[in-house]
Amino acid sequence: MSTFSLNDLEAIIANRAASGDAESWTAKLVGSGIEKVAEKLGEEAVETVIAALARDSDGTRDEAADLIYHLLVLLHMKGVSVEDVMGELERRTSQSGLAEKAAREGSTD
């Protein structure tokens, strides 16, 4: 079983984003701006859905890895940590899913 975690990936992304290394896809992606990163995230989400609907387990795994990577790049750029996201998920699980959804729909954010 792998011990690689989202926190590990988050740290790698932060290091590579700050490196300025012309050979780093992460540095290049971050340098392209939030709009490009958001676009890539959307593309990966669609590709993940397509693989899942095709019942392609390997493709779904591979596209999900791309999706998670691009999500973490976007979060890095927005200054949102994996810990922040996990805290929000933890908060949401403290109530029923329907109550949590109703609370979000009633917010003005």
C-alpha cells in the first residue's frame, strides 16, 4: 500500500510552482494563470466523466489522477490548502447531507 498522500502532492506542487524551472509542467501551468488552470481542471473533469461512463476503470483512475493534480494546482494558486478542504468536508459530515445542502443553498456566498 502506498503512503503517498494528498499532502505529499500538495508539497510537491508548491515546491515546483515556486521553482521557476522551465522543465516543470507545474511551474509552467502556474505561470499560465488561473484561467488556464481552471480550464485544464474542467477538461480533466470531463475526461474523468467520459472514462467513468465508458466503464473504463484504468482510464477513470488515470483521469482522476489528472483531475486531482489540477485541482491541487488550482487550490495552491488560490491559497487554499488540502487541510482547509478536509476541514470543510469534516464540518459538512457533522450534519445530514440534506441539511448541509440546504444550508449552502440558503447562503449568499
